[in-house]
Amino acid sequence: MVRLSKWLLKEAGTGVNKTLSDILVCPLSKQALRVCEEPPSLISDSIGVSFPIKDGIPCLVPTDGKILDTDDTMKHDNAADDSVNNK
Amino acid sequence: MHSLQFSVPLLPTSRFKRHSVRCASDRQQLFNRIAPVYDNLNDLLSLGQHRIWKRMAVSWSGAKTGDSLLDLCCGSGDLTFLMSEKAGVDGKVIGLDFSKEQLSIASSRQYLLSKACYNNIEWVEGDALDLPFSNGYFDAITMGYGLRNVVDKRRAMQEMFRVLKPGSRVSILDFNKSMQPFTALFQMPLTIKSFSFGKEWMIDNVVVPTATVYGLAKEYQYLKTSIDEFLTGKELEKLALDAGFSYARHYEIGGGLMGNLVAAR
């Protein structure tokens, strides 16, 4: 039952568990990441980039990152799911 | 020639132009496209042998109970699940891949397989060239059929070295690019010899036609190109030593068809 709950929470995209957020660092600066609950994402304050969490899976490919506006370091706009990439 | 029984028609390969899969983005999209049939084709094309090779790769990694482990280019998770069994409930395993589709399948398999120790697995979408882990974190790393597909193998080795604890090992399984294919031929039993000699023939006349049934001919032609461009065992050993590993040894397995690089930090 615990495992099912955990899986459902991940599928709902409500974020990663604490152990994982402790292990992960920014793929570019290798500095610590900060968890953001809504929208679910990991923030690299060192370079001002936010990485999305989709279906409970952190997306930490560098091109998945979205550069945060200087006015926007503490909150995210509605387009947080759009990612800066060269596709 | 050793023949496998397939109930699919053989199509001429000249029908398809060779597609250059050069940049990382192309390769990411390729692995996303083949994700739905990846596991089935692995079983079919290796006659189930890939399961044995993967167990060997995990043994070579030195993974043990309670360890923090990393499976790079984890795909649908075959090696990750084996590492999870080694680590046990007190260990931790990260499965990292740059294909979201492969990770979705891996995550679904984790739930469906319902083994208690598999709760120690976390999936991360990431790049083998820019690993999101701090220095010296992992007790062992595995990489199955991944190194051949990264666009910068030197950098991948450097990142693996960086995130490994001192004294720990990386175990990299992949196709073997032999330096002397014809010499090796005469030393093998007939059945294995014909299988290894026919690696290119196999890809052209068995692998690609099979993949064609799933609409993935171009993607599996990439396999042949990537093996041609891969490094030999000796070159892989040098790559590891250049990256800072203190020990590197390449073992040929599967009758010389496959190779496993073991390197220790």
C-alpha cells in the first residue's frame, strides 16, 4: 500500500522524494538544487535555471532547463513547462 | 551459415538510405522511437543471451548490499533491476537515461515487477556527459550498450570517474569491435564463429528486416554505424586510463561478439 501510494504520488507529478533531492545536483554547476512544489521542479540557484519534474522523474538534461527571470527567482510563471532547448 | 528462424520477409537494405545520427538530439529521439519494442527486439536478436551478459556486467561492477549504485544509459532498466537486487533494501540505485520514453517504460516495469528491493530505484532523466551528481558519490557504476551511443566518449569516462568513490569500479558492457576479426574466427567453435563472422550480415539481413516490421529500419541501421565507429578493447582501456582510472581491462564475452570494460578508480 505504501509502495502504491508512493508510485501514485510520483505519477501525479507532485515531486521527488527527499532522498533523491538530496542526491541530485545541478548538472552544469554541480551545486545543490532546491525543490519547488508548484510547478514541480528543481531550482539551481547557482545558475538561475529551473529543471522540471515530469511524472515524478526529474529532468536534468541541461537542455531541459529553463532560465529564470531575475524577478522570478522565487516563483514560476504558467509557462514553466516550456523548456529552453535547441529542438 | 547459422540461420535463425523468422517468419518475416527479408527486404533489400538498399531500399533505405543510411541516416546520419550524429548529434545527441537525434540519438535521443531515436531511442524514444524504439522504446516500445526495445526489450522484445533485444530478446529476439540475442536469443536471450543479453540477460547473461548483463549479469556478468553487474558482477564485474563489484556492486554489493547497501551500496549506492548508478546505472547509466539505463534504458528500460534491465541492468538497473539487477543492480537493485545487489544493493538490497538498504542500498540505493539511480537509473539515468536521456530518453523520457525509455524511462517511462522502466518506471512502469518497476511497478509491475513488484519486488520489494526495487523500491530502492529512482529514475532520472539526465545526460551522461553532464551528470547531476556530486563528486565521489557512487560505489559502482554500470553502463550497458550506452558508451557507443554518447557523442563524446572521453567526457563520459571523465564524468564516470568524477562521480565514483575512490577504489570503486565502472563496468561497461557493449558490442565488441575486434581488431583482428579473421584471426579470432579460427579459434572459435563453429556455431559461435558463424554467428560472430556474420555480425554485419546479421545486422543487414536479420536485425534491420526484423526492425522493419516495426517501422524502425533506419533506427537499427544506426546500430551498424555505431559499431563501426566504436572503439576496440585496447582503445577503450586507454580511454579509461586517460580519464584517470588506475586500472582498466576489457573482456571479450559472447564468443567475441560483446565486450565488457572494467575500470577502477
